[in-house]
Amino acid sequence: MKSWICFLLLLLIHSLEGASQAYLAYTKEHVELTDSHFVATKSIPKGEAMYILPHKTHHGLHLHNGYYWAVHVRTHHEGFVPAHLVKVEDEIPFNMEGTVSSSKSSDIQNPVVEIKNSTKHAMRIKVGEEEHEIEPHKTKTLHLKKGKYYYRVSMPELDHYYAVEVLDEYKLYTWDFYVHEEPVE
């Protein structure tokens, strides 16, 4: 059976704003991921898959001093990678359309997001600058400030999911992630 990812997000939002684009790339040779001070943080071999992502306020495939912001697909390590050492292959779908939604009013001023991992896999989610790991069939609650949040969800052996949400005050949001499996014919 081949697994493919089908994430269902259950949340109510007042608006869904434009999103940045992510790309799939491969290393042309051995590269070093670096932090913002260009200090090496992870060694990546030739031929490895990388996700090229927007960095903070960058939108689209933007360079930062000749570097892309990237995530190594296999290890989930993040950092800057020299643009000339990766080959960008494909755009990765980014959720820019409305989602199936539900939410509740809340007595708490800042938005609260309940993230449910309804899968049999451990899941990583990065919301804004914070990364969280959620075990199978567990829920994690985040208390955030109102605003626009880019987020990325990843699980072993499955494609990453990217989206952007605008979170409003006095709202409780529920995001429920699951994997849909279908037999291969």
C-alpha cells in the first residue's frame, strides 16, 4: 500500500492571505547548512532532497546573500544553503485556498490553536519560528499572538504540507491532521 498525504485542517479563519512558494531541490554536491551567521550546522551529501522555503518576510524563490533558506527532507534540519550548490526542480503546493473550517469563540484574548495528530506517525509542525513534535493520536495546544502564521507539517516518508493562516483574537482554532491511505492499482 502506498501512502500519500491528505491533510484535513479544521479551522475557522476570517481571512486567508497570500502565501509564499516552496520548492523541491537537490544538492549538486556536498553542502553545509548554515545559521544566519553562516556557521555550518549540518553536513548534507550530494544528491539529497531539500525544500527551499521562504525565509521570514521573503516571498517566492528569494536569495539571501546568495543563499536559500532550506530544510533537509530526510533529517528536517533547517538552515541556509548556497544557491549555486542546489538544483531547484519543482514547486511544492502551498495551501492558498479556503479550508474546511470550524472554530469557537474564546474568553482568551490571544488565539489558541489545538493541533491534533490523528495519524499513526509522529508529526513535526513548525508554526512561525517554533517547531513542535506531536506523537500519534495526541493533541498539542499553542497560545499565539494574533497575526499571520506560515506553517509546515512533516512526517516520515511523506511530503511536507505548507500553508499560511491568519489567527484572530478571542478564537480557539482546531487543526486536525491525518494520513489517507489508498491501495495502488
